[in-house]
Amino acid sequence: MTTLNRDEYAEAVAGWGRCLSDYSTIENMIPPNYVFTLSPDQITWVKGNNKYKEFCVDMGVFKDQVIIILSPLDGKGQKIAVDNFPYSVLAEMGQDLTLFEKQDYTLVKSAVLSKDLRKVDNDANMTFPIMDNPVMEQDKAIDAIEEWRNEGQNWLYLECNEPYNGSRIFQRFYVPVLDLTLPEGLNWITCSFALKFSNVYQRMLVSMIFISFYQNLGNEVSSPQYLSNTYDWSQPCPPICRI
């Protein structure tokens, strides 16, 4: 598991901040098709150290590479002082992304018979599945990732230059721990940037989508524990800096 000490962590975070108003630098460091990968060791570390409903993912630059740094939060949502911080480097994917989503439907049929046993009404309703957050619908996840792939560089160019000069570019994400609560057999989690429109802020915001890979993907996904391997709802700061 790759980690940063406290000094390296502080320098990496500061390095990201220095890039935000320099589009030529940030353009070269963030190819739109690159992703982050979290290992099982890193996921276990977060789940073992984090005490809050969310954990923090800080953006950083280390050895001229963009990284995400995992930072645990205490019961009040404040950062926990640790000696070493796991991190992941932004890099090209080693294989295709496989997104899956299982949906169960219930067909409810009803009929009404009159007193003289004549059918007077017949109806059929489809009950659609309801998923608890943060599971995303697969189509929305794909659209958001493709939006980043196609428009991410334009978004960065707009934010790096006047009048914003990088002040609105994400510096960290707050991620629900539920994104890491996954069934056994997990190989790794791929984290991709995504662009989604926010009705609250009335502009496009960058999020992170988490896609999990299982050892038996394709064989046991019919099991009730495998509803979807795509998770979302990470909150970018800025603008969502509630902690």
C-alpha cells in the first residue's frame, strides 16, 4: 500500500493548489480518460480508521502526478491526525470498465368481479426497484463519465482562467463510507471523475464515481448481495464544503 507521511501529504495538497490557475499544467496532468484505483488494503484502511458517515479524499500532486489521498474523519466529521496517508495515482486504465446493475421488478395484477360474476375491471401495475443512496442508475453513471471524457478539459479551461482562476475547482471530495461497504470477493475499486449538472448551483460540478471489481463478476452477480457495482454521491469541495 503506497502512503505519504505528514510532510509529503501537506506538500502534495499544496502542490494541487498551485496548479489550479494554470490550465496548461493541469491539462497535461489530467488526461480525460485516466482514473484512480483503490486496492483492498487501502479500502480496509479507510474502513478501519474512519469514524464518520463520510471519509475525505484530498486532491494532491506528488512526483509530478495527480493523486487522491485518503483521509479518515472522526465522529464529528473532523480529520483524524494519522502518520501515513494511503494514496492512488491518476493513471490509464489497465482494462475495460464493466458496470452492472441488477433490477428486480414486481408485476401486480388485479381484477374485479361483479356480484353476478362478471369482470368489470382488470389492471396490471409494474413495481420498480427502489435503491438506497448512494447506488446510481447505470445509465446515469455512464452519461456522467462520458460527459467528463468529452467536456472535462473544457470545464477545467473555464475554471482555470478569469474570472475564477481556479477558485472553484475541487480540492477534495467527501465520500459516503457506504461506497466502500461491498461484498466479499472485491479485487479493487476504480474511481472516475464525472460531470453532473447541479440544480442547486445551476452549473456543472465534478463528482467521483466508484466502480467495484469482483473476483467472480459475471458468475455470481445474480446473488442478492450484488445489486450494482457503481456508486456515487461524493461531494466536491468547493462548493460543498460542509465539514
